[in-house]
Amino acid sequence: MGRWSAVVMMVVVVVVMAAAQERVDSCHSKRNCKDCIQTPDCMWCTNPKMVPTKIEHQIFCRHISTNVTEFCDEENLENPTNFMNIVVQNQLTETGKRTTAEDEENIIQITPQRIKLKLRKGTPINVTLTYRQARDYPIDLYYLMDLSNSMNDDKQKLGELGDELATLLSQLTKQYQLGFGSFVDKVMMPYADTAPNKIDKPCHGCAPPFSFRNDLPLDKNPKLFTRKVKEVPMSGNLDAPEGGFDALMQAMVCKEIGWREQARRIIIFSTDAKFHQAGDGRLAGIVQPNDEKCHLNNKNEYDQYDKYDYPSIAQINKVSKEHNINVIFAVSNYVNLYRELSSLIETSSYGKLDNNSANVVRLVDEQYKKISSVLRLTDNSTNSPVSIRYFSSCKGGDSPVNTKMCKQIREGDTVSFTLEVTANECREDETKSIVEVKTLEDNLILEIEYECSCSCEAQAVKQNDPKCNSNGVLICGVCSCNQGYRGDNCQCSISDTSASSEEDKKLCRAKVDERECSSRGFCSCGTCVCTDSVNVHGRYCQCDKRKCISGPKETCSGHGDCDCNSCKCRQGYTGGLCECKDDSACKEPGSQMVCSGHGECACGKCKCTPDGDTTYTGQYCEECLTCPSGKCFSFKDCVQCIQFGTGALSKEACTKCNVTTTVTQSLNGQVELGARLCTFEDEEGCYFNFTYRYIGARRDDELKYDIYVQEDRQCPEAAPVMGIIFGLVAAIVALGILTLLIWKLLTSFHDRQEYAKFLRERDATVWPTEENPLYKGAETTFKNPAYDSK
């Protein structure tokens, strides 16, 4: 066993040493200062102290592990480092302080607010961001409703519940505004019937159709909301899908809606139908894409519906993030469709309305609490040279994990994030950029400047410098030869075709035992000339871009950069050609465990491995297939005592439960999200339901679960005792009567059979004629013996 351990140790050491040597060689191969400092951990010296031999090139670029004092004097060294300057850092709004209308524009939930960074390519810098949710944060709620005729009962119910909705908002914050808008569809065929007798009255009691109308801009008076909802008439259209996307876009981008700069912006999108999206406008000959701009006329109606197509889902997602707007899809039909739509729009959620929207207030309450309890950071670095990774322990005291999101945030909670900011590339046309890191209410501005060039490049250069044999200029200690010359000191003419000397040939070898110019070029004047200059490069022609090509001329699968024969993958990817997602794709958000500790990550996908008789499944191997009821029994006692105060646990044991539950009216939404449903019967004969869903793991390998509990138990009604007693008595009497009737029926049947038998026997009897010896006739004849018959 010790022998194998030694072998493994030796292999590891060799691999580490090879990787270290590769990094050193990568620095040595750089031939100008710009390329050197754009390589991580490399430094450039304009006048190196180390003197090369005749068979070596002077090395100006070395790895930072090199002894700097032996390599270069400080004034000749080019080794830029990252720099950070906090420009604006206002204090967070005081915990517990109730904000008012006067200071609503001074609410600060995130700090710092603005930072200047100077970044060197490939070298990350850490930025700390702190968030604290303020009390009474303003809410702007805009109710966007489908006014096609099928929503008539929903509109009436919303009008009745207007005061209740306002009461709910007043409980959430003292600074709220309510607005109302409506939509139908484009007033064009085939979306609406434009016949003269239909355009003015598309249905009985209906008003003419319209695309979108801002019926009530955001206002602090809830009575106006209730009155406006009751006043607006219904309308109608021709096809089944509605033009809600047109309305949603206008509601997000138009200032006429009345959005405040500092407020939690929410749009309730209420409908019972599907939606038109980009491309559907072609049916009416509309081919111009939606311009994402406001087009409301003096009637507060969208009047450019016949010019611009419906927005795409991507446009809705983009604009909702740009304008910091939460969209809640409140639908009574097509719930699965809107659930999928919500998954494509980052700042949205969905909920199911009752058929007449009677539960709209409860739905708004649930969705708002869901929105406000989740902190999600986003940024606009997608198309910039910068990448940002986020680390946080959220509210816990554990070590930070890679996550952009924290849940169960409440007023006064303080959460810190560490942002790892890295410049991935240097662009010739982009020396600075602005990156915005934000929540849905606040933001942090990063002013980024890229350290992509050397200070020595800006120094004045001398034409035909003597160090370059008067055939070039000296830039950062290296000769840049004039046209027609080459060599380290521009000592050779391109027109000179004489064979290179043996010493020159040695200069064209990376190592003594290697071939000249790596067999990909020829040696001229001690310098390699690569035969395929498009794909092959490097001092010794040692780098071949073709080794990084995957697929049809795609470098590093489009997920990395080619760095001398090997791919340097961008964040999130791995593999020889960056063809695979790295282990982060196998980690549940908020967790550092690969495949939940129950499998292996293969090219960004978990392969679950059985643990004895236990089998796991799921995207992150988080679900146990063979466990009876999963983990339902593990959570049963704690859920029962925390929520209902019943069960086997004592009060003291209940307080020690390491379980956090969320109470809800219905568990349908959680089940649709993939949570496992658990149902148990308690001591009182009542059934209680809860769901759990795996959401990650802490560093100490303790798994985290999202647990939702249904508020009410399902208890059987009390048994009707008197009814049961009278029922039993009636049943006994009825049974006795039934028994007598059966007895009577059987005896009657038996008597009838016996009597019939008697009659049959009587009719069948034959009586024989015989003389009774004891019988004497009535007449007796006597004869006188003395009588003579003569």
C-alpha cells in the first residue's frame, strides 16, 4: 500500500512540476511587452540583468516566480497590478428606521455605490458588496389586465377587491402606488374583426377594441383604482391569443405609467388566454421588430401597433431587467405555458387565479413575499471583456459559496457578497467599460480600465537605433525592425539567403535536443520564420493554432482562447478543447458539493452512483429513489410540532429542530417545481401536507431543503353519535321485521307445498271393494221348517 502511495505522490509531483514549467515557458516565449503583461503571472524587463549565451536569445519576459533582483532593476520592470478605488460609499439605511415620502429617494440598500478598477488581463480582484433590506421600501404596483369579454367576471371581482388589495399593500409598506392598464390586441385582421358592424361593437355590451391603454397611471389614492377598474368597459377580439406582450412592453418603458426612481416595481399581468409574440405580426404584414420604445398618444393608448411587431420573449426579459421590473403572471388558464414563460424571464414569477380572480389579493401577497425575500444579483458583463463570479454565505455563518442568490431575506437582514472580477481579454477598441451590478432596486457601478499596454511603449523612440544596427527602433528594450530586416538586433537582411551559421541554428532551437523551429519553419539569422504564418507562431514556431480548433474552424469550442497549442478555457468550461462545462454545472445553486456527494461530474453532467442499495437521481443526484417516501419521515416530527404544535416532540425538542418552513395555502406550485409531496396522519386523525425540495449544501456537508407546509390540516368531521344510535336501533328493528317476514314467507311456502301434496295424494287414492265379515244386512230371512211347501 505504501509503495502505491509513493507512486501516486511521484505522479502528482511530476504533473505539478510540468504545469509550473509550462507557465514559465509561456512567459519566455513572449517577444514584446504587451503580450507579456497580458499573460497572467508574467513580467517584462526592458533591460534584463541576465546575459544570454551565444546560443540563447535574450529573455525579456519571465514568470513572477523569478528572483526579481537578479532579473531586473525596478525602474526597468513592467509588472502592472490590479487597483481599486471606492468612489461612492454612502451608508446603508438605518435598521428599523421607517422611511417616509420625504426620504424615499435617499433609501440605500447596497454599498458601495461606485468603484473604479484597473484590471490586468487574467488576474482577478475581489470586491465586497453589502446589502440590507430597508423597512417600508416603496412599492409601485401596476395591474395590467386582459379586457377581452371572457375576463368580465374577473374585472368585476377585481373592482370589488380593490380596497382589500390596497389594505394589503398598506400592510407591506406605507409608501405604495396603484395603477391600472388594459389590453386586447392589435386592431387589425386577423387579430380583430375590422368589419364596420364589428369594429365599434365586437360583442354584446362591448366597447371598440384597442391594443393597450394606460387607464390609471400610478397613484397613491386606492379609491381611484377601484373606480377605474369598475368603469372600464369590456371589449373583444377575433383570434384566441391576446396582444399582452405589446401592452407589457409599453407598461415597462413608458414614463407616463408613473414609475418612481426608487421603488419596487411590480406588474400584475392578468389574463386567461395565450399570447402573441415576435413573428406573429407577419400575419398582418408587420415585419418591423419591436423598437422597445414608448408610443402612447394623447389618449394614453398605444398607437403604433400597426407598425411594430409583437415583442419577443428575449426583449421582454431584457427590458424588465433594464427597468428593474418584476412581472407576475396571474393566469386562470394555460398555467404550464406561463410557468415555462416565467422560467425564461428572470425577473418574473407566476400564479394561478381562480376562475373569477377571487384569490387575486392572496396571490399578490404570496408573490410579493416571494419576490422581496429573494436577493438576486445580476450584471451586464455578458458582452464585455469582464467576467464576475459571486460568493456569499447569505445569512449563515458558513464559508462563502459560489452563488448569486440568497433566500429568506427579511427587513433588516444584512448580506455580504464577494465579487471576483476578472478581465478576460484586451480589446484594441475598448480600454474602458462600465459594468453595472444590481438587484431589482439598487446597483453598484464598476468603472473598469484595462491594463493592456506597457508604460515603456509610450516613451519616445529613436529611429534607426544603434542597438538595432540602425535598422529599427528600440521599444521596451526589444528591436522592432524596419521593413526588409530581421533578427534580435535587426542584423540580417531578408534578401540575404545565405545559410545560417551553426550558432544561428542553435538560436532556433528551444532546447538543444529539439529540431530547428519545431520543424514548422526555417532558421534565418538566428530567427525562426514559420512556413504557415497564419496558424503557426512563436519564437521557435512551437505554437500551432490548429491544435485548438474544434468543429468547423471554431477555436476552443467557442469557450476559450488558444494559448500556444492549448486552450485556456473561460470561466465555467473545461476540457482539452473547452468542450465541457466544469464542475460548477454539477453543483446545486448555493452548494459546493459536486452532484450532492452522490455521483461524479462528467462534462458538466452528473452521473449518479448507487450507495449500497440506495439509488439517487435528479440533475444533481439530490433525490433518493429507493428511500421510502424520500426524506418525508426525516422532516415529519419537526414540521408537525413547528406548524401545528402536535406530535411526538416536546417543546424543548421542537426548538432544536434545524428546519425552516414556509406556510402556504396551496402546495400545487411547489409540486409543479419538482418538490416532493409528503402526507401524514396525526394523533387526532387529521392529515397534514408539506413539500420539500433540495436547494444545496453547506460546507459541513449538511444538506439544505426548501420546505413548504400547507396551512390547514384536513380533519374528518365529528361523528354524529345520536344518528349512529338511532341508526343502529332502526337497523336492529328492521332486521327483526325482515327476519319475521322471511320466516313467515318460508312457513307459508312450506304449508302450501304440504297442502298441495295432500291434494295430490287424495286425488290419486283408489279404494278396493271388499265385504266386511262383521257386517250384517238390514233384512233377515227365516224359514219355518214345519212349513210344507206342498
